[in-house]
Amino acid sequence: MKTLEEYMALASQSHGHMCPGQVLGIRMAMLGLKSLAIEDPAKYRKRLVTFVEIDRCATDAVSVVTGCRLGKRSLKFLDFGKVAATFVDVETNRAVRVVAREDAREKARAMFPELSEPRQQQLAAYQAMPDADLFIREPVRVRLSANDLPGRPRSRVACEQCGEGVNDGRERRVNGRVLCRSCAGERYYETVTNDE
Ligand SMILES: [Zn+2]
Ligand SMILES: [Zn+2]
């Protein structure tokens, strides 16, 4: 594992700026890895899966530290709106969930009253605060199906309505038909004609 400073340099490069959320994300991931006794995340590419619960700054930093990526199926995004992440060693089935404490902002303010901006207070404090003041950590169990694991697709079918291919068991069975999620009623977009 690299140091906080090294990760901060890497994270601000890939995220475009440094911010309190990223410091939280970096430290959250470092704590998660430490809890699973993972010293070098690069050696765990095949067995580390991370669930992130928010699509904000912290998540980018979690990805930098763990090496887990959406495109490799090792990063799973769940839209819960929480600064939290769960780190799973799929080989041992050990997992730990780390969530940022609600009172961390208050503590940041108390720690650096000389800084006027909350953002500056948080940026400084989140680097200095002990893990226990920043996070709550709990061992958990995550049941991952074969269809969720990294590696080659486990299956691929064509939707009987639109014909588009669907990987890894994400199809739905509706009245005896195999449908993609869109055609099964979960479509998130509307088709528009060119002149609209
Ligand atoms: Zn940011
Ligand atoms: Zn379809």
C-alpha cells in the first residue's frame, strides 16, 4: 500500500482536483484493505471486489486505492447516497464495510477553527483524524453470485423483443419470454425521433 500523500497525488490527478471527499475515499479504502490484511492491492486484482454506495468524489478515490474498476466488474455501484464502501475478498469471503461518521464534519471544525472555510477544515482534518473518528467499520458478509464476479461473461442471450444482447444473467423472464430489462419495463430512456 502507498502512503496517504502518494494516494492523494494519484487521486487528484485522475479526479481533476483534491477535495475532502477524496481524502475520505482514500482513507476509507486504506482502512478497508488493512482490515482484510491486504498489503498490496495490485496483487489482489483477481479477488478484491468493492461496493461503493455513492457516485461522488469519494468513490473515485476508492477506485484509485483499490484498483477496482467498473469496467472490470470489480467495482460495484449501489445508489444508496452514502459515503460508504464494502471491500470483499472473494477468495476467503471476508468482507468489511466502512462508512463515514456523521459527526466527522463537526470534529473537523473543532480541530481547525483557524481555517475559515469548512472545505479547508475538512481537507486538513480528514488527513489528520484517527480512523475511529472518521469511520465506523463492521465485518459483513456479501453473497456474490457467479454472474457478478469479474472475469469472462458467464452467459449471453438475445432479448426476444429488441434483439439486443444481454450478458451475465441480467435478462428477465416475462410470460415465458426472455427480455432485456428495458423491454421488461425498466427502461430509463425514451426514444425520440430526429425532429423532436
Ligand atoms: Zn472532488
Ligand atoms: Zn430488449
